[in-house]
Amino acid sequence: MNGIIFFNPRSGKYNRRVPLSILQVAASIHNKYEYVIVDGNFEIDPWIKIERYIKSGNFKYFASTVMPGPQLKQAIPVTIKVKLQYPGIIIIWGGYFASNHTKTSITSGYVDFIIKGPGDYAFPKLLDALNNNSSLNNIENLIFREDNKIITTHKAEIPDQDTLPPLPYEAINKFYPIRNYIGKTFLGSKTFAYHSSMGCPFTCAFCGIVPIFNARWKARLAINVYNDIKQLKDSYGINAIEFFDNNFFVSEKRASDFSNLIRNENINWWGESRIDTMNKFSDKTLSIMSEAGCRMIFFGAESGNDDLLSKMDKGGTQTGQLTMAFAGRMKNYGIIPEYSFILGFPAETSKQVMKQIDDDIDFIKRIKDINPSTEIIIYIFSPVPTESSELLLQSEKLGFHFPNNLDEWLEPEWEKFDTHHNPLTPWLTAEMVDKIHNFETVLNGYYPTISDYKLLPIQRRIIRSLSTLRYKRNIYSYPYEIKALQKYWLKYRRPEVEGFYME
């Protein structure tokens, strides 16, 4: 009767990575409570399976991870169904959306509890307290309502990652064959997702993890990461890893130690870092990383404008000049830098907003001149609910506001908002948004992403040839011929929205 239904809402049409956040929490109650996992990525209608579990009478809790964007399309309606049809079921939300939009979630009438941040300790304590009818106030990372007041308990330290229990891969294998989460990407024929750390030591004003971790970071030791991956290789034959850490490369020693350990395993890998952090890495470390299978690293370049980098509280020592120089440096090691840029920041005048867009378009092209292999990811600025953030305050001053209820988050425009492609921000005109999207179309035509490995060489040559005149002469308006080719012939995948192409 005290069982838990873990729900992983659909995260994308092609995104079938192992639900690490679900497994992380499941590990905390493994062999203590009965639980099942429902993965919306593999269900035509997940409600059918969820309701069958509820009707069995063995389950008291419905726990869902809720990320911004596509997951909301299932998380909200399914949660509402559970609450309305089975009001005795206790609903617990976790994930970035729940942690960042706590008031909207907890006052909706559908969510009973929110775990804000890591649930490794909070989740089992919450279950114990509810089952024993004891106080909730000493449970950290918890948000709930009591006497019409919103209670937010003390924020816990990030757990020591090396003392946490192992992820129960054998458990999810009972519900969905683990092979379904292993697929072919440009990294390798058997790619798997892995998380080796929590948090990030920086406070970028546009980043959704900042309100959760507050510039804190903890990671597993390199030897333990290696042992985990070696076990995955031995058990499931994986040959590539996507590290879904918010910042894998905080420590050069850890990155170097891991690379030395993994270098003979024939495993390719990808992770996220910062330009100014990795630029301090020695040539020796970068060479070892390359030899050890590091094929691509995601970096938040954000902008070539130093004043804007300061305004967004990027922190560290990153500059536009460093961003260019580092792209050139990476050519020496055969590691592809994947640079993300954010266009459309708020400004006092429309002229200033357009100038930022134009300047960064020119800057992106300069990066490509320096290192044509650099992957470019373009986002449109979307505010993040970080309290006292200068960017959020400026956005609100210019007329931007988040939805006040969960139903509004289901509107199509808000889904696109959370994928950073339809920001709903008052200072951006249709002309500005079109310019960004059209440049992106031409850029992706002239430089198709390497991560979409299904594209044939002849397809790449044709789309590049079709885009050459536009790219070189800065003609971005109405690129319908490129869009048609990308949509109907190439079926081009966009990693900024869908992740790496995976089969």
C-alpha cells in the first residue's frame, strides 16, 4: 500500500536516455519500498499503465520528475488526472521546473510536495515521515503547504557523491529493457547517459540550476566514475558516454585522472565545461583527454560582448577574445568545441537589442573562420526565475512575466519558451526573432552539425552549396529553400532542441 510510482514524462520525440534523475531517487529507497517506473518516452499513453498500478491498491505515492519544456506536456495532465480521479494518492514533484517554479506548482492544488534539489536524502525521509505521521519540518529540500502557508525547509548540502548507493539499473530493466536506452549516436554505436557530479560553482543569471545549487558542486572520484563506466561496458557493451553533468570539467585533476583511467577502454565521450576553466588546463591534460576518447565538449560561449558577459553574471574570466582563442586552441587536440550562444538579451532600446543580435551573428562567423569544426548552438534568451537576478528584474521591468498557473504552461508558446526558441519577451520584435532563426537556418545549412551522423556526404555537400551565397553575403531573409531541404529531404535534427541524433 505504500508503494511509489515513479514517472518520467516524455522529454522529446527522439530522446530516450536512461532517466538518471528517477534512478538517483529510486536508489535511495531501493529494497526499502516497493516502486515501479513508468517512462513516457516508451508509452503511447502512460496513463494506462499508471492507472493500472493505482488500481492494484499497492501504491500510495506518485512521484514525477518535471523538467521545463516538453516534459510539461505529460507531467501536468497526468498529475491532474491522478489528483482528480484518485485524490488519496500523494503527489511529489522534483526536477528543474518544480524547483524553479515552486509557488506555481505547490499552489496548483495538484502537487502535494516538492523536492527542491537533490532528493537522495529528502525523498526517503519524506516517505518515512508520511507513513509514520511525523513532522516534516526537519526534512531538508522540501516544499509543502500547511495551514494555507507555503513551507520551505532548510536547503541541504549536496550529498557526497561517492557515498550514495549505486543506481539500480537492474530495477529499470524490469520495466523497460536497458538496451532501449543504449543507442547509436555520432559518439558510438552503443551510447549511454551518465551523471558524475551535481551542481556548478558559478552563478550565471540565465541558468536554471543556479537557484537550486547556489554555486555548489560535488563530484564522484575519477576512479569511481571509471569503475561505473567499466561495469556498464562489461554488462551492456557500451562504447560511448554522454556525461549529463552541469559542469563535468570543474577539476583538471579529476578530468586528467579519469582520462588516464579510461584511455584504453575505447570509449568516446562528451561533457560540458566552461571556456575560461578549460583554458587553464595544460596541453598535457587536453592531449590525454583527446587520446582517451573525448570527442566534443559543450561550452557556454553565450556572447562575444564582454559587457554583456558581465551583465549576465557569467563570472570567471571569460571574454570574447578568450572564446575565439580557445576555439583555435582546440584544433590542436581534435576535440570539437560546441559553443552555445544566447541572442536577444533585454536592453533599454530596440536598437540596442538588434545590435547585440547583429554583433553576435558576426562573432559566430568569426569563430567559424578560426575553427570551422566548432559546433554552434543558438538560443534566444529566456528569463530564469532567479531571485534578485539583474536580468530577471530588467525583464520584468520591460513587461515579462511567467505564467501564474500550470494550465498556462501547457500552451504551445510556453513549451517553445523553455526550449529557448520562442521567448515571449516583450523587447524582441518579430523581425529580431526571424533574423535569429533565419541565420541559424543558413548557418546549419553551410555547416551541418556533425552530431547528425545520418547525413550522407552528398547531402552535406548539396545543402552547403545551396547555403554558400547566403552565408558569405549575409543574406539571411526568407531561406525557404534551405528550410524545405532540411525538413523534407535531410530531416535535419537540431541538437539544441532534440539532443544528439540517436537510433
